[in-house]
Amino acid sequence: MPEPVTTTYRDERLPILISMLVLGMALSALVPLPTWELVLDLFGSELALRFSGPVQSLILLTLLVCVGVDSLVRSRQGRAVSGPEGQPGERRAPGLAISAMFWPLPTLVATLGLVALQSAVWWGYQVALALGVGAAVAVIVVLQLATQSLYSAPRRGLRLVLNAAAYAIGFVLFSLIFGARQRSLLSATAVLAVSGLLALELLRNTETAAWRPWLYAALTALAMGELTWVLNYTRLSDRTGGAVLLLAFYVLTGLTQQYLWERLTRRVVAEYAVVLALGLAVISLLV
């Protein structure tokens, strides 16, 4: 009897996503798009929003990354539903509230890559940056998919890598936004958006209802926006301001994680208070 033929299913969505991302970044440098403006009247003040070619490319690439990551997340088995006595039960496909938590980190990496790409003048640097960003996004998406399940064995170690990447990206973006010295309406809103997006990545693996990470990410973002508004009245440098914002973001997300994990005690609060005090002391010495 002939032996049965075994077919192996290969998911090509990630290579396709990365290829389209790299191609889109390369085209954004080679084919500039026309600029257009949108004028708004906010609180009696006129605000002109300028949509340059890079901004339009960023919007398109953001949509591409979000749709691609969402497809990959939904194709895998979703969050496990707890069975009796805390044992893993059946697995359900993740809903939009859960799958959307995977979007921010790869999107922000692509954003940083596109900003760096616009600063490169030689085509060789542009190609290298596009390929590097594609590789970075691929690694992050693979790590996210590996930590998608709450019961994955290597989840803890890979989760630490993702946390480190999120804080590193946060520091770079906070420094860039604060160093731009834009009006508080723009800078505080930008920090608010970045903080909320990164907080979703940091809080998505908590075993709780899907709406709770979104709520606490929004509260964290609001606090970070208000802090940015205050820091804009100081004369801190871009790196110092970014370090202060990163320290505050680390403490806020850390306390929130402990609360969602039901591990928030007076000792934990005291530990984060010590970290905050030591961090501010180090920053003040380096100013």
C-alpha cells in the first residue's frame, strides 16, 4: 500500500508582512508624496496640521503593520480560558480588544525606522535601515506570538525581552518628543499616545478581563501627558526630560502590573518608591 502523503502547513503571512513593510519604507524614500495641510480651530487657537509625504507614508505603514499583526495573532490559538482549579481549559480565538494589544510595539518600531530613514541621505543607508527595521519588526512579532499564551513555558524570559524593548523605545520617543520643544498641546498629546500604546504591550499578559488593561493603559497615558505638560515649563535637556518621563512610566506601569496580578502590597509600593527616588537622584547628578 502506498504510504499516506503528509502535508505541512506553512504560514507565510509574517514574511509577506515584512516584505511589504521593507518595500513600503524603501518607496517612501524614493517616491515622495505631495504635502497637504488641515487647519483646525482648537480652544480659540488656530492649529495647522501638515501632512507631509513621510507622515502619509507613516499612516499607510501603520495600517499595514496593524492589519498584518492582527491576522497573525488571530490565526494562532488565543488566550486560554481557565479550567477547573486553575487548570488550562479550552482556547478561544482572541477578540479585537486582545489582538489590538499586539499592534503598538511593532508599529512604534516601524515609526522610529521611518523617521531614521528620512534622515539618511545615501541610498545604501536607506536600504540598510529598511532591512534592519524589517528584521526588528519580525523578531518582535515572533516574540509576541511566543508569549501570546499565558501557559507558554518560555513566556517569562521572552516577556522580559519585550519589556526591555518597550522601555527602550519609550525612552527614545520620549526624548525625541520632549526635545522637539513643541507646544504642550502637541508634545503632551504625543507622549500620552506613546505611553498608552506601550502600556498596552506591557499589560497585555495579565490574567484579567480584556477591558482592564485598556483602562489602566489609558490612565497611565493621562498621567504621562499631564507630567509632560509640567516638564515643558522646565529647562531640562531632551535626554534628561526623556529619562524623567521613562522613570515615571516605569513606575506607573510596574505598579499597575502588580495590581492587575493581585500582588500589590505595601512592600511593593515601597520598592517602587525607592526606585523612583534613586532614579531621580541619579538623573539630578547627571544634569
